[in-house]
Amino acid sequence: MVAAVFYGGWAAFGIVAILSVLEISLSFDNAVVNAGILKKMNAFWQKIFLTIGILIAVFGMRLVFPVVIVAVSASLGPIEAVDLALTDKDRYQELVTDAHPSIAAFGGMFLLMIFLDFIFEDRDIKWLGRLERPLSKLGKVDMLSACIALIVLLISALTFGAHAHQHGGTHADKAETVLLSGIAGLITYLVVGGLSGFFEDKLEEEEEREHEAEEQAERAGKPKSAVKLAGKAAFFMFLYLEVLDASFSFDGVIGAFAITNDIVLMALGLGIGAMYVRSLTVYLVREGTLDDYVYLEHGAHYAIGALSVVLLVTIQYEINEFITGMIGVVLIGASFWSSVRRNKRLAAAEGTGNTDKAKVASEV
């Protein structure tokens, strides 16, 4: 935060603060998921995740990845992009602004898919029941998320092209670029999701084999050979965590483009957020308390959905940075408050001898 003040004054301080809150808000559910998996790993693999993993997360995804996005979208080399960002900020800003429609389409589609897949999944715990119940029923239709996302992309591209043409803008020929960038965002999400699913399946297979091996060893009266299998399971856990972590890092980086195009502020803000989330993950592993706040994951995904809409809107309209940053904060705060109320009502029900927790929880 001090570096931000020296770099760009109090305005930069505010942007970095918003980016930090944004990253923490988007990664709350990531911390919960990470903690649930990390507690199954031994001390060695926990250290690997919190050392090598944090290097990949902070320096790889938060520092290198934004450079790659800018370099690819503006047709620059990585070194040129960094040099331009530091030495000729006006030209860099011009290039990023010119490439913003394709960046926004790519990121908006990626975030929209995360939100749609979450909202269409049938979950035991529902935050906004009247909205989530019918949507979970609709979610039984195969590939509904991808279909809706493609329709939204098509409307965005056509609207952008018509708007630019109507105002005689230089981006009138970029409707096709917006369309292609959005499809690339969709493909990226499907690939990341496929890899995460693959590693998750491997993890489940290894855990089943480990359990079977332990049972066989007990029946035969032999020493358990769980160390090797546990090592394999831990390795697949680590790979799964890295893929999962990268996907959550990606939405934070993409979401940051809705706040600022300054790569230094982006790296500072997202880096602070990433370090905080790691601290939160360790805290969750040691205390195991945040699972009680069951609506936080919902709030984080609604924030992701809101950000996806913001990015798609910013293809042709400007939105105030403060509004963009506060959307996530408000939604996370609301979900936390709802979780606290739910816990108080459950505790009151227990105190009055009402043992039907499921009924009380559904009423809440």
C-alpha cells in the first residue's frame, strides 16, 4: 500500500485498496475449497502448496499473466509491454484502451461461465431461494450455461458493432474481434474446468484405492502400505489445487481490468489479495470455522456474475471504478450478514429444543 502511494499518490492507494478487496472477495470461496483439501495433506505437501503455490499465484498469475494479456491483445512482446507500462504510460494506456473490447469480451465470458455453472447447480443450501430454486431446475438441461453465454456474447458483439458504426467509431470493424475473443474466453473456461475435473477424479480414485489398501492390510494382518498411496493422493491434490487456484486467479486478474489498466497497480492490489487469501487458507485449516458462514460462496459467485456483466458493458460504455469495486464488497457483506443471521436462528432453535435443523435452516 505504501508502494502504491509512492507510485501514484492517494488515487493509486485507493485503486490498490479496491483491487485488494476485489481479489479477497472473489477468492473467499477459493480459500474455503483450498482449506478443505489442504487439511487432508501432510505437512510436507502443505508447505509445497504454501511456498511453490504462492510463487505461482502471486508472481505467475498476478504479475506475469497481466503482461501476457496486454502483450497478446496489443501485439507487443512481453518486455516491450512492461517497458511501455513503466516508461510511456500514455501510449500504454492508449494500446490497452484500444484492446479493451477484446479483453473485456474474453474476461466477461470466462466470468459469466463461472457464475452460470454455479447458479444452475442444484445445491442443498440456497441463499436466495426464490431465485435459485427455479434456476437449479433449469440447470438440468445439458450445456445450458454455454448456450446462454454464447447468446449474451452474440448480443454484445452485435450491439457493440452497431453502436460503433452509428457513432462513426474506429472500432466498427472490431465486432468480429469481440466475438472471437469471447469464444476464446469460453474455450479457456471449458479447458480449465476439464483439467480441474480430471484432477478431482484422479484424487477420488487415489483416495478409494488408499482406503481399499488399508482394509486389505487390516484383514491380512499386515502393516498398512498407505504411505505411498497417500503420497500419490497428495500429489494429485496439489495438481488439482494449482489448476483450481489458477482458475480463481484468472477471474481476479480479468476482473481487475474493470478497475484499472495500470499493470503496476494491478500487480500490487492482486498480490496483496493473494497473500491475504493464503493467510486465510492457513487460518481455515487451523481453526476450521469459516465453513459456518455458508452463504459466502454464494455471495462470491454473485460478485463474479456482476463483474462479468460489468466487463461486457464496458465494451462500449464507461463505468465508474468505485461502483465496480463496491459491487463485490456489498454482495460479500450481504452474504456474510445472511450467514450470521442463519447461525443465530439455528442456535436459538437448538436452545428451544427444536431439533429439526433442516426445517429451521430452510425457513432461514
